[in-house]
Amino acid sequence: MPGIHPVYPDYPTIIHALAKAAELGPDRPGIACEAVELTFGQYAAVVGAFARRLQKLGVNDKNVGVMLTNSLEGVVALLGSMAAGARACPVNPNYTVRELEPILKDVEATVLICDAASAEKAKGFAASLNIPHLIQVGPGGVSIDDLLADPNLPMPLPKPEQGAAMFFTGGTTGIPKGAEHEHSNLMAFCKGVATSWPLPPDHHRILNVAPLFHVWGFCFTFVFPVYIRAYMDLMKAYSPALVLEQFQKRKITIFAGGPAALYMGLRANENFTKTDFSSLEYCLSGGAPCPAELTRFWLEATGSPIIEGLGMSEGAPIANNPLDGVRKPGSVGLVPAGTEVQTVDLDTGTRVTAPHERGEIRVRGPQFAKRYRNRPDDTKAAIRDGWLYTGDIGIFDEDGYLFVVDRKKEMILVGGYNVYPREIDELLFQHPNILEAATVGVPDSFSGEAIKVFVVLKPGQSLDSDALLAYCRDNLVKYKLPKHVEFVASLPRSGVGKIDKLALKGLR
């Protein structure tokens, strides 16, 4: 709806926004997942019922771990935790025990929420980490029907300065860090998005495929849709054929897609040319750059633009392309009102670089976390004089459009997910046949980057790619798995003896 710039209410928290949506339109469809649909009145009721269950367990100002895949129960668990005055801490249930353990240690959860698929893992953590309470939702546990029988939001509602959520990111070492967000940060996110994407309330039907435990999925699964009172269609998992079917079945107006790989998967599906895209108005992208050819093709084929933006686990938005107006290929767009973004020199991090001069992107605004949980040194290194240093390298053009051109960190971005080479290196070092190894990111037409490992075997030992990948599959989530394996006699090193990863990537 071009040209419309609505005025949005100034909600203290997203729970207040949900309560208002239920008050204004109790019978309006609010959220759906597969065949189950809830009105806004029911949506608020089940969140409230779950919140009261949590309040009885003493979660106010405590952390609640949420180890769930996409589901209505997952949304209710996250919003219910926040409504109960707790900080919701979503974690990837597909992680191995080795990957989850340091994260859940940091969470120090009062309650851990799981489903049937993650129950065994959750029970093990509840015992080993002394988590007082374990709640299973879905089949075999607390159901949506159970919660519908116990309506109404809890009182009092949370306050803006209370903890709301925590998302885990990594540093150059790959050690997980929990970025702590208050309710005020999430509401600033909503306001920041609304300045770039002024979507009218009570109008849109949003399809989301991103996982709840990812900041993009979290924010576009329920935070922003609730803020604008949009209907949310949540898919349990990304499936190109099912996404195309939902576009038509639910008359979707906004696809909160994510990285370019999702759009490429839709484009390649046999049903793409048969799909009716007439209801689709906008498609959103983040996590990995969209090739200019893809954005051109998508607009021509569907009549709906792919609009790129930039954010991070510590906060969003940093920049967004406008819904209407100039969108520059390769750019993540313009800085929204209320947010400051600069590029600064790589040596001191204090000199603001000129247009078209590369620099590290630093950001400042009310939507960004102020600390990492239990990581004072990381907090001090990343947040300096109120500025959050992103580790991304970018340039501004003369019109104020931001382009991300590189990363200061060694992080690899696989389909929008952060992969930290050191974690994979450390795992490979533990293999009894491996002397040393090095992990790098290489360009990949589907996922943006793919993981390549260089492996040096111990004298007299043997190992093939299949056996190495089987070892990795037992210890790593799927997106962290190496796509390329190369066995070498030795690794190149710098003058001070460090492994030269630029040489491994063919950059020198």
C-alpha cells in the first residue's frame, strides 16, 4: 500500500500490543500453523494461560530456556515467558548435546521448555545443569486446547525495562554469547522497522519460515506481526513446494523469507511458474546478500520486490531498503530514524570513514543489547562508548545507502547462519587420526558461503571424506557441516607461525 505512513501506538511491551490486538479484534484471525488457527482473542488467551503456569514456578526476572522447533506451542512458550516477566531464551533444538551445553549453562534457566522430539535431551540437561523445572508442550504435554480452557493474560504485565529475550551469537572464537534484550529493545526494533517499512495495521498476512530460535524468525514470527496486528502464518519448516502452496492458500501479502537461498529454492521448484502471486506485496530478506540477478528475476516473475535489510542477534534494524522508492542492488539500504550507523577505520575504530571508503560498521540505538550475559570482556570489546562494533566491513555511498562488503571476523555465513571456524577446527583436532585442520568459508551459489576444511593427517593414519563427515554429523548441526574436504600434507603459515587462512582461500 504505497504512500501510507500510519501512526503506531507506543506500547510499553509486545505483550501490551497483543492485549490491544485481542481487545480490538478478538475474532480476527491472528496466527496459524498448519491446520490450526487462532483468533487474536484466543492467541492472547493461550499466551496468558501459559504465562500464569510459569509465574507459579517463580520465573519473574529469571530465564526460561525454550528448546523448540516452529509450532504454535513454540510461539506461546516464548511470548508466555515474556508475559510472565521472564526472559525467553530460545535455543536450537537440533544442536548436539556438545553444542547446547555451554549455551544452557549460560542461560541458567529456572524452566526449560521442550517438546516430544527434544524431551530426552532436555531431561538430560535438567539433571546435569540442575534446572528446577521442565515443561513439555505439544503431544504428550501441555496443548493449545489445555491452554484455551484457562484464558486471560496475567497481571501485572511486564515493564519495558525488564528482560524480554536472549539470542546467542558468537565471537571470533565461536564461543556462544547471549545478547540480552529488554522489552524496550524489542519495541525499538518494531519502531525502527516501521520507519523503513510503514506497513498499515490490520491489513497484512505474513508467511514466516525462519526458525523461532533465530533473531529473524523470532522478530518476524510474532513480535512485528503482533505490533501491526497482522495475521501470521508460521511454517514448521522451510519447504519450497509448501511455501508456494501457502502463498495461494492463505493469500499471503508479505513473505518474511530471509536469506537468498530460500528464494533460490522457490525459484527452482517445479511449481514456481504455476503459482499465483497476485496477493503478494513484499518479500523481505536478511542474513545473506541477495544477488542482483535474483532480485531482478523475482520482481519480474512475481510482481513483488525482495527488500533487503541488515540486523544482528544484538539488535535490528541496522539498515533497511525502503518499501517504495530507490532500492540499490547490493545495498542493505538506509539507516532508519532513531538509529546511528557509522563506518570507522579498522585500526582505531574512531575515525569515521568517507563515502565509498571501507570501514567497520558500528551502530548505536535503543534496539541494541547493552551486554552479553556472563561475558564482561566480550561486552567491553564489542560495545565501546555506547557504540556496538559489528565486525562487518561496509561502505556508505553518497546517498547514505549502506553496503556490506566484507567481515572483519572470520565468521562464515551459511544461508544466513553464523558458523565460527574455530569451533569446527577444535572438533577436528579431537579426531584421533587428525594432526591439524583449518576451516574457511568459500563462495557458494546457493548458500552464499560454504564450509571447506583442510586436513593434515597424523603419520601412518588414514581417513576419507565420508568418515570425516560422519564424525562431523555426530557433533554438529547440519548447517555447520563441511561441504568441501581437502586432505593436504601441510598447512600454509604466516611469518609468526599462524595458519594462513587467506592463503587457503586463495587470496594470497
